[in-house]
Amino acid sequence: MLVSGCRNLPPPEEVRPVVQQAPVRLIRPLDGQVGQVISINMRLGFVVLDYSLTGLPRLGDVLDLWRQQSIVGQLKVSGPILNTTAVADIVSGEPQMGDLARPASGNLDAPKPDEGVRPPAAPAPAGSVAEPPDGAVPARDPS
């Protein structure tokens, strides 16, 4: 004779909800145009910068070289600029892999707001002869 019945099963395990962890950031937020040193040639005095997460600098831009929270040198973009990389000459300091390059705060090459800009000349009073602009030859009176 066979007896059928339920076999004693162990009590069910307590199910705990899975705690959601914050997602891991694959990129760090950038504060503008920031490049990272990915190659250094000290003998020839240049570095290659990666700008895969931001816009590229322009030729001639002066960049501060940052390591952690301090400026450790200065670079000047000399080119070539291809895809997401730019080459910059080492102006000062000794770059290391992973250093960050940001636009220089005291960029000496940038024109000052009032440099090279002349205010417009006031109109000449009626009946008077206007002064020619600097470098211009005054017109001769045909009479």
C-alpha cells in the first residue's frame, strides 16, 4: 500500500527587496572645455590632449595644465587637431598622464576688451573740413 502525502518542506526563505544602488558614473561632469593628457613627448616638448567629451580648442589657444586642484604648467595649442585630439606645445611645467588642460584664466594672447577698438568719430560740424582717418591721405581741392 502506498501512502501519498505532502512531504515536509522547509519553511520558505524570507524574500528581501533588492536595494537599488546609485548608478556608477562612467564619465565625470565637465565644466566647459577640458582636455586630458593622453601622450607626452618631453624630448620634443609637446603633449596630445583628448577632448572626446567636450569641444576642441582652437589653434593658438593657451591652456592651463591642472593636476588635482592646482595649476602645474601651461600649454599652447599648436596642432594638428584631429577628431577628438589636439596637440599642444609645453610652455611651462612637466605634464603627467591624466593631467587636465583648461583654457587659461589669464590668457595673455586674448585681446583686451578695449584694445584695438576705437570709438566712432564724432560727425564734423556742417561747413567744416573733416580730418582724414589715421594713415589716410587727404583729398586735394580741385580748384
